[in-house]
Amino acid sequence: MADDSTAQDRQLLREYSEQTRNTSATRLLGELLRHLDHAAFQRTAGASGGTTRHLGQGQYAISYARPDGMSHSDHVAVLVHELTHVAVDAAYGSDMLNFPTPALSDADRDRVRDETPGREEDFQNARLRGVAANQRDAFVDLVLHNVRQLVRELPGSGLPAERQRTMRTKLVDHAQARPYHEYDGVLSHLLVWCDLDGADRASAFCLSLTAMVNQAADWRAAGAVTVPRRRRGLLRRLGGVFGKLARGFRR
């Protein structure tokens, strides 16, 4: 039986799904709610942040900070963000990486587990090593391009200055800094903020964000990520350099 926080958070997400009039949010919640009964939610002390762990057998544990005074939109957004990680894992079977990766053999999993017990990101790192460098760089290029576009368009979103600051931090410190892990979740997070905090839906920012959210949802539905041909010039070089930095960050 679910504990109180799990039952309350599941109900909060169901209510949001019923109340929102944002078609992209409706579509996203339709996807996420299919996984809702496989996730247990636990509220922890702290100012912010969340963690999603796969417990095996299709069951997940989501823990997140819920400080006093947490707004309704912040609460819903973090739940949607973390449940997006579950949807990513279900779509790609990728240890919650944002695109399909070759599966690890049982022997490789045992080796990683013995080397660094308890560090789930090491399983992700091991899987990333099985992906061709040009594919990794193409994905990073895409994330860099999209983050830069959203940051550039954010001032015209119609959102309050404080919300814009938190959005920019989420884009730069999460999606850009950890593209393999956070891209889909951050897009979902921002969509909820736009929906519940009164963004101008006709703004360039909201239109771009909606297109990116829908693209990521299309990829998950297909079980495959299709990125444009790598851009040449500065962005391409930045993608290659940033890919190395991102991999180093996870070690």
C-alpha cells in the first residue's frame, strides 16, 4: 500500500492532468500517468532537487525535497520532472539516459557494481561508452542549440523575473550541464511552470519549448532518438568539447 506522500503525490498529478488546458501538458501527463503506479514518492529535507532510482522489476523510487512554502507549480513541476525519468527508462531501457544505448551484459553489470557499489551513474557511463562518439556529440549539439534558443527567448515569455531566473538556472545548470541525463526532464519541468505560472503561450519561448517537449515525447513513443545532421563550425566544436566535459562531470 502506498504511504501518504505517495498517495498524495499521485493524486496531485492526476488532478493536474484533469485540470490543465495545455494540450502538450495533457499529452505528457497521459504518457506519465501510465507509469504512476510503478513509482513511490518520498519527500525529503532540503531546499530543492530530486532523485529517481530504478528498483528493478519496473518499480521506481522518487525522492525529492519539499521545503516549507513550496508553491503548487513547483511541487507539480518536480513530480513531472522525476516521473519523466521513469518514462525515459521505460521507452529506451537505458538506465534513464535520454536516448537508447546498448545493453550491458550481466558480467559488465556485475563488474560496474563491484567497482563502485551504489553509484547508479556508473552504469550509465558504461552504457554511454557503447555509443559512437558522433552520435553522442550530435545529441549534445542538439541540447546546446535548444538550451541557447530557450535562454535567448525566455525574456519574452511573459513570466515574472524570479521565475525566469529559476528557469534559466534549470536550463543551464541541468539540461546543458547534464544533457544525457536531464534534457527530457527539464523540458517537462519548464512546461509545467509555463502552464501554471501564466506564461504567454503565443511567445516565441513557449512555442519553442512546446515543440521541443513534443519532439522528445515523439522520440520516447518511437523508442528512438533522431537528431539532425551535426551542425558545422563553432557549435559543432562546442558539442565535441562539451561532450567530453559532460562525461568528465559524471565520473
